[in-house]
Amino acid sequence: MVKVIYFGRLSDVSGTSEEMLDLPQGLETTSDLRHWLDIRFEANGALLEPTVRVAINSEIVLDTSSLDDANEIAFMPPVGGG
């Protein structure tokens, strides 16, 4: 199982701030996971936005990164300020 954390507005999209998931077969990269979650939550591309960063085990990674050693995956939208 993998702990998936959703920060900011992504917790509204997902309906939770974190969850434990058994990832389906065939999900190999963070890009695959983004697409699967976007469909799962009917997020209309919110998880696919290039400004949403992904961290695996507390390290920000690229969309081509492998999910093999992931214990924790975090999705972080940009933070606005003013």
C-alpha cells in the first residue's frame, strides 16, 4: 500500500487530504498515477496541470519517475500569495 497525500485545493478535488491505496497493475510512473487519479476523482484535469508538483518519499520528482519504491506520494498545487 502507498500513502497518497493531497495538499491545498487537491484535497477538495479528491475529497480527502490523504488515503492509503493499493495501486492498480500497470501504473509505472507518476504520470500514469496522475492520469488514473484524475479519472478516478473526475477531476477534469486538476491533477494533470503542470503546476501540480509530485513528491515521492518527500522528494519532488518528474512525471517520468518510477513508483516502484514509493511509500508516500504527495500532490502539491502551487501556493498563491499576496
